[in-house]
Amino acid sequence: MVSAEIHAVLLAGSHLYYNYRHQADICHAYHVLIDHGVKPENIITMAYDDIANNSLNPYPGKIFNKPDGNDVYAGCVLDYTGDEVTPENFVAVLTGNSTATGGKKVLNSTAADDVFINFADHGGAGLVAVINEYLYADQLINALKTMHDKKMYNKLLFYMEACEAGSMFTHLPNNLSILAHTAANPDESSFGCYCHPDDSVNGKYIGSCLGDTWSVSWMEDSDSRDLSSYTVNDQYNTILKLVTHSHPTIYGDLSIGKDNVSTYQGENKKPAEEWTAWLAKLIMGSHDQEAHVQDSRKIKLSHLKIQYERNPTLENMREYHDEIESIEFFDTTFKKIDQKIGKTPGSLQESSIRLPEDLSCLRAAVKAFERDCAKFSDYGLKYTKNLAHLCYR
């Protein structure tokens, strides 16, 4: 009889220094799994890897996910970096298609194994970004169905950090033995945390948010728990109390909520480590990750503003004003589109929409907009909802 093991896929889908938090999240997630006994050979990690040694990083070769925290980049093994981080490779990794990845590491889990997936990046209605490309909800659901058909897992837990992440799982069947937990519902942003002035590590400001509120919440929770007696529902309910600026949501097979978190994140935890963590928190106090949160869509603007204020060069001023103009462009453009179709400007942003399973129209609309108008920015992605309304009204 094959012994069941835990397998995991971790993806940070962004790049550039203002997105520091996503790679910090994913490297922290890697350590959560390793610290709880998941075999390193069973973990596949994807990240662009342009943060640790970025010229803006005051601690070259290091990444931190909380103020005065540990260096999460140390020992974080990255299997896919740079241009290898694509939606196609992510899907190939999930579905065990090593031919598509050129022989690089893919999931080799079996029907006896449990799988944990963690994704962190930007999102919009029905899509998430992976560097400069998009993964649509129907593509992701089809990949998960392929995993099920190929008997690549016993049960699967998917944690997703992204704006409007809930829109990726509204059509997740409840008979695939998959539970998805998202940082936000289908109609809202997720939020960065440990943002300025809380982005301080040993007296130096990092210059970017250190983490995402929802991601930091579940990881710091896992760091401090005996996961063998703590259920997925327990963690979900804990996060609901910690995350107040968005609405974490669950989809799929809700029975998985009764499983212990250790089923997906590992159960090993030395009592001495738990005692040390508890004692440190008691003596030093804990950081409030919601003290200085920022809407993920505005983090780039905030980063560029602070960068210019600290170093008022012409180049920094130009980058800051370019982002202001980009935000104004998307706001103005979609205000005109709303008026053109007889809608009150902003009303489509406030209106929920249930996307269909087939997102061909949305894909075509996004492609047409980017061909004829502009590439969607992280801020602009919120307006994919407007395109969805045009497609499916």
C-alpha cells in the first residue's frame, strides 16, 4: 500500500519591487510547510525572484514578511523563476505535464496523497495575473478537473490571495474533493499589510508592504499552532476575525473543513518552538497586521509616492506621476464606457455579476481592450468587471 504524503504548489505571480509582499508571502508559506514536516522534494515553488537582490532592497539577499521578522528568503527553494513563471507552466505543474514544462519539476502526487496549493498575486473578475499574462477561472477549474480525472490527489486545499479571488471559484464543483479559501469575495479587493510605517525591519524601512493581510493571517496562525488538532474550519474562522477589510470566502467541498490543517500543511512542530514563539509574543508584543493596511490596487501608487518623497529625483517623480495618470486613464475611460451604454458611471463597479463557466467572451474583451487601449495595470484590473458586465449582461 502506498503511503500518503503531502504535496504542494506555491506561486507568487507578480514581479517588481512594489509587489514585494507576494514573494514574501510565498517564501513564508514554503517555511510553514517545511517547519511542519512536508518534504521539500514534494513542494514546487514558483516566483519571479527579483525582490531579494533588488537595488531598492535595504537588505540584499533577504526578504521579510513581518516587521523585525525572520528572513523568509533564506532556504526558500524556487523551482521556477523569471520567465518560467507563466499560467501555462502553472497549469502544467498542477496537471503533472512535464512535457509542457520542458522536463522541469511537476506534481507527481497520487490518489493517496493530499495536495496544498497557495497562489498570491493580483486579480480581477474571473482572472488572476501571472506576471504579464492571465489565468482565467475556467482554465483553472479545468486544470483542477484534470487533476481529479488523473487521480492526482485524495483531497486538495487551495488558498488564493488576490483581489476578487472568489470569482475564480464560483463554478468549482463540490464533488471534486477540493476546498478553496480566498482572501476576498468576487467583488472586492484584497489588502496588503505591514505597509508604511510598519514596513520596518531592524530600523530600516523596506519601502513596500511586507505581506498581504489574509496571507499573513493564515501563515502566522499556522506558525503558532499544533495543526494536528486544528481544523481547516478552525483556521477559516480565525482568519474571519483577523481580516476585516475584505471577506475571506470558501468554495467547493465544504466537508474538507472538518479535516485537520495538518492534512495539508504538515503536523510536525517542536513544542520548544511553539513555547519560544509564545514567549516572544508575550514579551515583545505582536504586530497588528491591520494597523496600516492598503488596498492592493493602490499599493504601487503608495510605494512610488514614498520613494519620491525619500529620494526626490526626476525619475522617481516621473514614475509617481505616470502611475497617477494611469489611474486617471482607467477611471476616465470606463466612466465614458459606462455613459456610452447608458449606465451611471461607477454603477457597474458596485454591481455583482455571476460569471458563466465559459469565459471566452471575457478573454476576447480583455484582449481587445489591451490591443486597442492599454495593458491593464494592477489598478486597472478592477475594471475587468465592467467588461464582464458587457459580455454577460
